[in-house]
Amino acid sequence: MLHAHELLRRLADLRLAHPIYLFQQIGSTNDYAKSMAEAGAPEGTLVLAEEQTHGRGRAGRAWFTPPGSALALSLILRPPLAAPQAARIIMLAGVAACEAIEQAAGVRASLKWPNDVLVAGRKVAGILVESGLSGEALEYAVLGLGLNVSGSPAPEQVDFPATHLEAEAGRAIDRTTLLRAILAQLQAHYPTLTRDALFENWRARLTMLNEPIELRTETGALTGRAEGVAPDGALIFRADSGEVQHVLAGEVRLRRG
Ligand code: BTN
């Protein structure tokens, strides 16, 4: 169990962890944080839940957070970014999650474009960033992260193979230690949000670049290779036909055979 008094003590020195809202059960921490952000909650407001009954993933998918088995968190940020720079928050979250996993669990973590965190080629965490705009600028971003710690969804519940951190590390992982590492890494990289270094760090952790992949977007599936990524977060995809596209949203997987 996550304990409020222990969280307050162990996160006391972190700016991006205050105030903290801890729920035993909630629909979705992102929904709650979004309504708080709309109501003016400050940067650093952190919403945590032991269980989500309507956790949301990208592209309208469900995200499963059974009681006590995961970290489900939503952090309100108010970064000085223009709306098209919102992908920077995904880069921040991905890099911070990988570094925290490596520190707290001692296993190597990587990223699958655009925002999945992998350990040993399987998905251990997902990121869902939702923004509010004020004209051309971001008014707030809710950084949602779901990380499987001691359980992972059954194969029929997911469209990419999943794992959990304890299975990969081969030992118990203290969720408060992991949470602290994530928040500390987010805070450490936050000042670099618009710098090349964050983009380079994110790119260096991406898997599947220059490998044969299938790309699925709203308009269908294509086979080809990802030649790289652009600073706006787009995948630079060369289809087998030779056509090159900058793709901002979609799913990739390695092509078999
Ligand atoms: C994905 O991989 O599709 C993104 C999953 C994001 C899940 C997290 S759990 C905490 C936060 N609350 C939600 O409802 N979703 C995000």
C-alpha cells in the first residue's frame, strides 16, 4: 500500500510533487487532474491512485490498474510551451520513466515511439499527456503515467506484449522508491524541456528505428522503416513504396518474417 504520511515524508523536497492527492480507488487520475487543472490547480499537483476503474490509455483504449499492483499517477504541469511543442512532455516523461526504472529496478528500459516504456521488449508503462490550451500556448499539461509493478494485463487485454517490473527485475520493487525516482527525474529534466539534449536523450532510447516495422494510423496500416524522429516528436517513416511521411500519431510494431 502507498501511505500518505510516507509519501509526504519521502517526496517532501520535490517541487513537482505538491500538493498530493492519493485515492484508494478512482475512475481515472488523468480525468481528476484535468478537472483540477481547469480549476486552476498549481504546477506540481500530483494525483495518485491504488486502483483505477476507468483508466484510460491512448487512442481511446482502456488502461488496467488493479489494486496495489502498479503506479498510476497524473502530474499537472504548466510549462512555457507553444501548443505544437506538447510532444516535449512525452519526451520528458519517457526519459524520466526509463531512468527511474533503471535506478530503482536495475533493469535497462527503452522507449517505443511515441510513448511506451519497454523492458526486455515488452511494455511496462504507458504515457498519456493531455493538454489545455490558451490561444496558441499550453495552459496546462496533465502528464499521466501507468507503470506495471507487480502485475500486468493478460495478453487478450492488450495489443502489445506487456510485462511488469518485478518480473523483469526478479525481486520486489518498492513503489514509493520508484515513484520518488520518477518524480526526481522529471524535475531534473524539466528545465531542459525545449533543449536539444532532451530530444537527443529521448531519441537515443527509441527502439525499432531502421528496422522493418508496421505502422498503424487512423488511415490504415503501412509497412516500411522508421528512418528517425523529428524534434516535434514525429516519426520519419519511409514506406516500402519509398514515400516518406512525418507521422505524429500512430502505433508501431516490428514486422515478422
Ligand atoms: C497508453 O499506453 O496507452 C497510455 C496509458 C496511460 C495510463 C495512465 S495511468 C494514470 C493516468 N490515468 C489514466 O486514466 N491514464 C493514465
